[in-house]
Amino acid sequence: MINKRLLIKNLLAHNDENSFYDKKRKLNLSYKEGKAKFLKHICALSNSNPKNNSYIVIGVDDKENKIIGVDFFDDSKIQNLINAYLTHPPIVQYENIPFPHLPDNKVVGLVTIRSNNEITSLRKNIWKYYGGSVFFRDGSMSMPKVFDIEIKDVNSRIVATIEQHARNNIQLTLDGVFDFMQKRADFNPNYKVFKEYFVLCWAGQRKEVKDEVFYSRVDIELINEQKRLFYSALDEVSISYNDENFTIVEYVKLGLHNNYNYYKLEETIITFENNGNYSINTKLLFEPPQFDKKVLHHIYNINNSLIEKLQKQLPLNPNEFADLKNLSATYLICYLNGFETALSKLEEAKPLLKTFDKNIYESYKLTLRILRKVKYN
């Protein structure tokens, strides 16, 4: 089994990007330009590496080759995006890899691309790229090309060596468990060994509600691969497990006028098998809460006026500041209740909230995370 933290270090040792490896400071899949550039790189790396894995490392300063980290990204439906826009799509996996020197809420994103041995192309237009375009890697660049010859396999031996040097061992696994237990000592850390092979660690603030146990500030890591499977500083989560499965049910808190309820968002089941493999399956459980349309019209207009005040840099009174804390969540509720323009208003609010208040912006990112899961499903 590959230790993903070691793999990233070995990839970064190749300071220059090349035909099997790319690095990015961050990804932005919320907009068409960001999606298009991501798809272009996926297409180019897949076509340039028909016989071996290729990688994109996210959260790296390109000039200094320094790990700076990005937010935890748990979009299990990223393969849906690939399948929707690419012909002969490769298999793509996004993983969150923690590093000891990064803050708890930051990881390094690792995208693994495995070709299907066919030429990958854009299925349809996106941003400035036309449907039917084919991309290849030219050094560190993803370029459109016309192909009329068989693709040569030039990277398999190099990539195999890098992956071999990133193999896990007992010392790395034990060090990983001890590091997790010490770092999460204040959040009820636990571990369990599945199938005599997989070591899973988890931690969170425990809370009992009507004989049910919930956790917040949850961190779940598969130590064998040094991979973070789940992280949230805000959501409530329930955890259950047996000898084969580890199940996470994520809840979100939504409501109006200080009347909030918890709604099931998504269920994730990690299944461990006897043959040394494991699988992760997610299922959306979310049923959008429905509210009175007149009340929502009133809240929608209040939110719009708050955005205008922020744009004009006008001061907010205490009631307006309280409404601003809930702006992202209430825009989400409006959108889920048929207010289609609430989505564009939410996007308009992003730079304003980011500069106004750090905690309010964190709530905005949580709202986008919920929205992304719902839209993909």
C-alpha cells in the first residue's frame, strides 16, 4: 500500500512539472474557467500516460516548491464531472493528505489519474475549449495537439520507481497512529484495526442527544495511506462500525429565525475486504426543508440589502450583523426552495464575506460544500 504523504514528497523532489506530474496552488471548481482548466490537465495527463498513473498535487507554491496546503475537499462526485465532460474518461481520485506542519484545517490535495488506454478528449464545449479537443503534456504544459501516431509509453518505469519508494511499512504506520493520538488528545481519539491490516483513527467532540451520540470537529484518517477521509469543524456527525464497515452520517444545521433543526446530509460507508482492498461509497440523504414562500421573500430581500451595504462599505447594526452570520445558509434555503437567483447572489457575496469576517466566510464555505453535494446528485 502506498503512503500518500511519501508519494507527494517524492513527486515534489521532481521540482519541475513534467508529462506525468503537475502541481497547483489551488483548484477552483465552482466556476467554468476553473473546471475547464482542471479538465484540460486531466485530459492531457491521461493521454500522455497510457500505461501508468499520473498525478496533480494541490496546495504547493509553484515558485518555491513549498507545501502551503488547501482546504479539505471531500467531493466524492468528482468522477461525475470527469465523465460528463470527457470522452473515454480516465479514472480520477481526489485524496486529502495531512502534513504535520500544516494547520488542522489544511491538507495537500492529491489527484491520481489512471488512463483507460484510449485517447481522451473533451465531450462538449466548456469555457474557451471546444468539444472534440485533445490535449497532451508538452513538458510542464497541457497543450492541444493533433495525433496520428501511437502514443509512446515513456514514463512507466520512472513512475513505478517513485511509487515503490513510497511504499508503507510498519514504522510509518505506528508513527502515524501515535502522531494522531497525541495531536487529537483533546478530542477523544480512537483507533481500530480492520481485517488485521487497515488502521483507522478518528476523533471528535462527543455529545449525547436523546440516547444518540454525535461528534463535531471530526477528523478521520486511514493511517496506512496517511490519508484524511473526513474533516469538519462545524458539522455534526454520527459514527458506527463493525468488523467490516465504518459508517459516517453527516448532519447539517439549517433553519430560520433561531429555529434550527439537524438534517441528514450524506452517508459514507468504508468497507474493508479480506484481500487487502477497501472501498468508499457515499449516498446523499438530504431532503431540503421547505418554508413559507412569503417568509423566504422577506429574508431574500434582507440578504440582498446586506450585500449592497457591504459593497458600499456601510456600517451594520447588531441585528444586521446577526443576519449576515446566517446569510449563506439562508441563501441556500432560498435556493433549495426555488429561488434560482439566490445562487448567483451567493457567488456575488463571496469576496465581500471573505474580507469582512473570517468566521462568516468559514460558514460560507460550509454552505458551498453542502450545495456542491446536492448539485452533483
